[in-house]
Amino acid sequence: MHYDDFLEGLYARVPRAGVTLALVSLNLAIYAVLAFQSGRIWTLGTPLLLAWGGNEGAHTLAGEPWRLLSALFLHGGALHVGLNMLALYQIGQLVERMFGHGRYLAVYLGSGVVGGVASLWWRQNVVSIGASGAIFGLFGA
């Protein structure tokens, strides 16, 4: 089987990577709202990110485990969100077609949560944010 045949098979199986496009759009929209709220575009402050659901030990481990998910959609700066969304768009197109929409989303969210748990294990007093753990999970899948 040639590479082109492989790609044709994937595109025939899942013609549109809609979950990837939705995730990229959601992340960019949330960043735009936060940038507007803070009045800054290049970097966002830690207090704002924590208020919007950043993952930090004192909150996450004290009854707010939802922060493990919300932190996946928060980014600290324009470069952070831009590079993460470029990587998500590129790898997501392939992985979503390989696994299908539901399993792809499960891998993405599951990897992101595991990344958040690892971040808490490593340093509980830091606000961790971003989609990097989820994106690395896609590369692993």
C-alpha cells in the first residue's frame, strides 16, 4: 500500500475532521475572550487564568477536579495558543481520521487530563494551562 492509498482510505472513512476544527475554534475563541477581558493580547495574567479554571494544586486537589479539563482550553499567550493550535490542527486531521470522532475526542481529553495530573504531581503550586498534554497524547496515539 502506498502512502497516497493510505490517505485516500482515511479521507474516505472520515471526510471531515470536524472535532479537530471545533477544538481549534473553541481554544481560539476562549483565548480571544480572555485577551479582550484582560486588555492584553500577547500574554495573559496568572490570576485571570486561575479564575477561568487553570489547574493548580490548592484548587484542583481541594474539590475542583473540573480544572483538569478546563485548563486544556486556556493558554497564557498568543504564541502559546498559536503554536498549540497549529500542532493540534496538523496532527488532529490525521488522528481523527484514524480513530474516528468519538475515540479521537476521548484520546484528546484523556491525554489532557493525564497531563494535568502529571503537572500536579510535579508541581502543585504552579498554575498549569494549555493543550500540550492532549496534543502529545494525539502524537502518541
